[in-house]
Amino acid sequence: QVQLMESGGGLVQPGGSLRLSCAASGFTSGIYAMSWYRQAPGKERELVATLTIPSGYTNYPDSVKGRFTISRDNAKPTVYLQMNSLKSEDTAVYYCHAQRGSLGYWGQGTQVTVPS
């Protein structure tokens, strides 16, 4: 089992920045990808960033490319999502996801609110 705990969400004004953290625990060896997703009210959950391990390859959708950056701290292990130039449409619950073999694990989510 892998446990994921997100933190760092909150209220931020348009144009501001936030850094989300996702701390992984349990059987973390063998995790080969970690991602951030978000889900806004009434919308489907969408992928916003992926990091493959150990290559470090990252991928982002056009909606956040150039504004969001996913990174990791190998020593902890923790994954971060740095979000800059935030917009009202970035308002959502942000979830961390880890893929280990054929199993995927989710965190409980953290709310990010950017008022219009």
C-alpha cells in the first residue's frame, strides 16, 4: 500500500502562486509515475502534471504549461506542484496520484481557490 498526503492548498489572488506538496509513505519503492490531477465543481477530474521516475520526464496539458511545474525530492519522498500566475479557472480540488505497478493510489485532495 502507498499513502499520499497533500498539503499547501488555500486561497490565493489571481496572478499569485502556491506550492502543493504530496508526501508518499508505505511501499514507495516501485512507484514509476506521480501526477497531479484536479477536479472543479461539476467537472471531470483532469490531469495537470505528470512526472516519471526515475527519468524525470514531465508532461503538462496546454492549460497549465508554462505556469505549473512538478518536481520531486528523492530524499523524502515528496512531490511538489509549483503553481504560478494562477487564474480563477484553476480553482479546484487538487489530488496527488502515484502509479506503482498496475495499482494507482490517490491522496485525499487539497482545495485551491482563486477568486474571479
